[in-house]
Amino acid sequence: MKILPTRAASVSRQGLCTALLVASLTAAVGVSPPHNTADADDPAKDPKNPQGMPHGTPNLTLPDLRPNGRPGLPGASGPGKEDAKDAATGIPATALDAYRKAAQRAAADMPGCHMPWELIAGIGQVETQHATYNGARMTADGTTDKPILGPQLDGNGFATVKDTDQGLWDGDTVYDKAVGPTQFLPSTWAQYGADGNGDGVKNPNNIYDAALGTAKYLCAGGKDMNRAEDLDRAILSYNNSRSYVNAVTEWMRAYQQGNVPSLPDRTGVPSGNTPSGNAPSRNTPSGNVPSGNTPSTKPQPSKPVPPSSGKPTPADPGNKPTTPPTKPPTKPEEPHKPTPPTPPAQASRLERVGDGKTWEANAGETFKGRARVLVKDKSGKPMAGARVRFVVSDGGAAFTDGSTELTVTTGKDGTAEALPVVAGLKIGKVKVAATVVGRDLPAVEFTGTVSVLAADEVIVVGKPKLQADPNGSFADRFTVKVLTKDGKDVVGSAITASVTREDGTTPAAKEGPYFKGPDGKRTWRLEAGTTDKDGVLALPTLMTDEKSGSYVLNVTTADGKTYVFRLTVKAPTATLPSPTPTSKATP
């Protein structure tokens, strides 16, 4: 929930100098390598970004402050002080697990962001005290038992944000409200929402989804949390308040110091005992009743009191007249609450779609077959919305977008299909494995075979010099091109280069021109590599020793086609002795 500008001075330590804060952020997170690149635009660059506008009242109490000395909270004295010490930096077990897993996922998907889990936890603490605000508690899967809603953003004390989700998440079809453990606006969630627990649903009321969505939002636009300025911009984009930045970074530092007890999940802040600085106001949800929609309660008339008989009764030793109790007011019905989408059944089966034949392609070409799978639930019905991860391995192959890993969501028919695969230059097998994200189901594998077109001709590229001096090297690298019978480039053709004497015999005592092998030693026979996408291969530099003479360089394909270079190592130039000057007689 977001801070009102007028409350920026409500906590004593929130007046920290901005310059000192920014200068110290680098020490809190580390030193930065180059930026990462994120797919989403950077919300920090949008001055009208609704997420950064005031849309709630966060708890700006810092880790080492004493909020009113209440028992069970930091700074309390007397019984329960040790419990209060743990509560200061403790995090409910499910929330702690969600923060750590979100950071792990961010490290895999956005490695250049360097997202620390402690930063996500700082957001969770300041926004909703780790999803325990106003008595909310988490179910076994991390979903709050009731939505945590911010105030109606009708411009009265907060930003004005018209409805964007038709009331799906916040129950308000006129204005938006912040939702969930990290208080996303519905419009922000639509762009940065995530499925952190792999159930196929992006639910802002689930701590796993909310934590991963927070990581995506903070990292968006290529920001790197190891850079002080990026960290500062990221937090400001969540709430454009310096006091908010102070609170989040202080909590982050507290968690990074290592004393983070894992608290029992069902220890939420009880209703009516909300943390200091986050007490519900007119616009703050209380008991999960949306602001402005609380029905009024009509007082019920009391029944008339019958006249006293004047006789004492056993239950009335004081001889007082008996008066029937007044009937309490009828409890009003709670307003309609939005029901989040019911998560689909868990994926139970993953099946291959297709005839099961091995794909075939020539090196460098695209396989015609594509990996396609069907996900089913426990009842055997096709399951929509499941996330399937495809990974291609071996042979230098990749998907057509250049990646070797991608995630696809199943459609209404329960199927997911990967991008086509481009074969590499290595001959042999290529595998594509499909798995369901978040489910321990057996993988489905697809196999492709990479082959090479038949070579018919090897030609030379360019006009290399065929002579060299001893104890040196040939000036040009020998480059060849391999073609088929009909003139097509042969991609992936394996080339062997060997040096012999002119008569075809191996040089005596392994003398003459040589290559340097992978081990750095001299070799007269080299597995030179494979031709590229244009059917071309440049050989390594050919070296010479002190021996002169005529030699042959044979460049041969795997199917026996050869090109012959006839080489000459020139004899060393004879060095004539310098003439001795003649002495003249002294007169």
C-alpha cells in the first residue's frame, strides 16, 4: 500500500538524507556487471505510471524502531521480548520460501538484474507485513484467505485510477484498488503478473505469484539491482516517495544481515492490531470489506418492557422487576466479494503429439518436424494454461529465435508447440525435451538426425600464395569451399588436412610444413573442422621449419573428395661474406 505525501515525516528516521541513501545503496547490494536486457518496458521512465502514484498507506516503521512498545512487536519490554526480537526480522515460512524462489527464478530468467530476495521481502514487509495485514492468512498454496485490498483510487487522498479489470481482482467496477501481498494495481498486474508456483494461474493474491511479479516489475527495462541508481529507480517506481525507499532499503539491509527467523505461517497481524503507520483509515480495507461499500445497519427497536408484578423470582433475589433483554441489531450481510479464478487442476500427464518418427535435416537447415505435446489433468482431460518448457540440446542446434530454451502455455486443446529447430553443423543426433513447469512429470523427448549433403567437388577460395620461406609460415590461410553435384553449398562437411611430399609420401622424420594441433604440438595431419553455412572452411595457418623443398597439402572431405595445393618452401638465401678492406701502406 502506498504512502500519502503528507505522511512522509511520520517516522523519525524517514528523513534520512537522500544523497546519503543513494550513496549507500551500492554497499547494500554489491558491485554491478553490465546491464541485463528485459523484455518489458521500464515503468520507472513513465511519469504517469499508476503503480508509483499514492495508492495506499504503507507501514514505514523501520526494523530498529519501537512502535508504541506494544507486546510482541520490536521494542517491547517485559514478557515476550525474545519473541518480539524474532518478530522484528522474522518472515512467515511460506512468504520466505516465495521470496527466495522468486529471486532464483529471476536469476535464471533475468540474470543481469541480480535480484536479491531480501529486496522482494522488503517490499512485502512494507506493503502488507508479508501478507498478514488486517488478519489475512495464507492457505497451503500461498494464497491469502481473503484479498488484501487498498483504498478506492477515486482521487480522494490518493491517485485517481479508473477501473481496468472490470472488478475481477478488486471487486470495484468504477475505480481500481491495489491488490494482494505486494499491492499490485490491476493494470500493472496485467503487464507484470507472473505464475510463481506453476499452477497455470497468475493470481496477485498468491504470495508466490506476487513475489515473482514484483521481481519482474523491479527488473523491467534492463535495471540491475547491483547498481545503486537502478535500485533507487526501481523502488521509486513502486512508490514515488523517498520515505518509502528508506523503509524498503532498511528492511532489505536487515534481512541481508542474516538474522531472518522463519515464523509459523498462521501468525498474521490480528484485525484491530494493525502495525503502526498502517492503521486502516476511511479508504483502507478493514475486515476485507471494500471501502465505500459497507452497508449501513439499521437499529432494531427494543421490545416493550412488561410491568413488574412486584413479586421476587428465584433468579431475581434483589426483588427487581424482570426485563427481557433487548434484541441485538441484525448483522448486515457482507457486500459481494470478487472471487478469484479457481486454479485449474494440476497437470498429471504429458504426452507426445505426432507419429513419433525421427526428424531429419541437413546441417544448417531447419527440421520440418516440431515438438508438440498434450497436457492432461488427473481426469484425463486436456488442460489449458499449463506451462511447458522445451529445451534443445546437442549438435549446436537451436530454435529459430536463436534460443535453446523456451516456455509455451497450452491452449484450449491442452497442447503446446515449440518453435522449429535449426540443425547445427555437427553431424549426429539432436534432442528436444519437453517438461511441465512446476510438476515432476516424466519428460517427453523428440530426436532429430543431422546429416550432410554428398560432396562432389572441393574448390579453392581466393588466390593464396603457394611459396614460403623456411622457419616461418605461408602468408595466406588456405580456404576451401565444398559443393554438391548440382552446385549447392555443402554445410557441415568434415575436412581433414594433411601434408605429404610431392610424391605422396610422408615427409621423412616428420619434416616440412606443419600445423599446430589442439595440444600446441606439430602435426602433419589435422581434423580441421566442418564447413560453415556457406560451405566454406579456412584452415589454420600452415607453418614451415628449416627444411626447404616441394610439398603437397591435401584437403579432403569425409566422403573422399580432395583438393591439392602444391607448395614450395624456398631454400635459404646464401649469405656472402663481406669483403675485407685492403690496408694501405703508410708512406
